[in-house]
Amino acid sequence: MEERPYGKTGEKFGILSFGAQRIVDGHGCTEKEAIKIMNYAIDNGVRYFDTAWIYSDGQSEERVGKVAKLRRKEMWIATKAWARKRDEARNQLEESLKRLQSDYVDEWRLHNVWSLRELDKLTAPGGALEAAVQARKEGLVRFISISGHSNPRVQIEALERFPFDSVLCATSVLDHFILSFAEEFLPAANAKGVAVAGMKIIGLGALSEIYDRALRYAFALPISTAVVGMESMEQLQKNLAVAESYKPLSDTERLELFREVMPMVKPDIVAWKAEDWNDPVEWKRR
């Protein structure tokens, strides 16, 4: 699998990384199967594992932790805090470390920062960013990150306020056409040498029938790695096969893909870019 530098961290990762949100009971994945899937991923060159404090009331982190207990040195673990205030974020980090059975995380993300108002909250005095900086000083966190699904201008502003080491953002082919991180954010991040992990690559399943081309589209972007949620061994093996034999889409293939997915670019399908994710009827207002 092709490897790329992860910003200025000194690390390199394969173009396919593991999103652990779906290796939970709620997605029909048992603990035994989750552990088997993650071990198989590591055995086949995947090092980067993305999870979050909020995923399935901690079950995602717990399952990652059961593998990390035995294979921590082979894994890069990124987890996320939902809180915007310093003390609440610190409590979430401490809970995450217990679940992950680790005394540190490689990357800690301030999660789903969807507006400038939310960015203001976490960068204000007493905000979650203070918790991240303190945790890094203590060695609990190696690198500080931020994530965003909906408005690339928020993450561009975030990089002006603080030297984040990385950003997780939406880079599926569906995202190409509206509030585009690919067009607006990636140039800014690349200019600063900030690592970028792409997400929503299969569009929450909307692109599952064309997963191979969806992956190839994302891999061709100037990102460090693509984090793909996987809940079964079959999904992992199929995604690995695409990554291991990866060739960029030709111009004609890319144009055909754009034409095919354009009818799907609607708020009810690309809900993470809707004004209200739970009632996705209009696009996010900037």
C-alpha cells in the first residue's frame, strides 16, 4: 500500500486507515469480530485507527483498547473530545485513555467543529483547546487535531488561530460539489504542512455500490490518508484490495464518476453538510 507523510509529525501511513466507529454492537459487529478485523488490518499494513469518546457510549474505544493492549506499538490511535470546555474535555480524555488501555493517545481531536461559534468556544479562555495543550505538555497527547464535516472556512480559520498538527475533514466525491474541503481547505492545509485525514469516503454507505471508485477518488486528493469506517471483514478486505492496487482515476473515469453521483448531492444524502443533520432539508449556511 502506498504510504504518505502525515504532515510534520514525522510519521507515514498507508493511504487506507481504519475508522472504528462501526465496530460496535449497533452496527451488528460483535466484540470477537471487531478484534479479529482490527488485527487483520494491522497484519496487512494499516496502522492508523480513528475512534472517539462519543462513539456508541465508549464501546468503540473499548474495542480498540482490547487490541491496543497487545499491539500498542503497531498502532497510531486518534480519538476525539466532544466537549468545548477545558475541564469537560479533560474528563473525556481521561475516560478515553482508560477505555483504550493506554497512557497516551497519538492524536487528540476537538471533534465536529461546524461553525465559527463552536470554534470560538473551544479556543476561548477555559476552552477545550487549553485541555489539549496541557495534555500534550503532560505526555498524555502527542499531537493536537480538529475535525469538521460541513464548512471548510471554519477549519481554515482554525489553522489561523492555532498550529493544529492535523485536520480530519469530509472528502468524499459527494463533498466535492458543495462546501468543498477539497477545493477550499486542502490548499490551505497543504500550504501549512498540516496533515489531513479524509473522512466520509463512502458517504455513510451512499457510495457502497461504487466503493472502489469512491476510494480511488479520495486517494487521489492531496490528503495524508483516508479514514474509512468498516464493520466487517468483507468490507476491510475489499477496501484493502483497492488500496493495494491503487491507480488514480483517469480524467474520463473521474468525469463519469462526477456525472453518476451528481444526482445524489442532496441534503438528505449528504446530511453532514445540511443545516440540521437530523432534518436535512437545506444546505449548511456559511
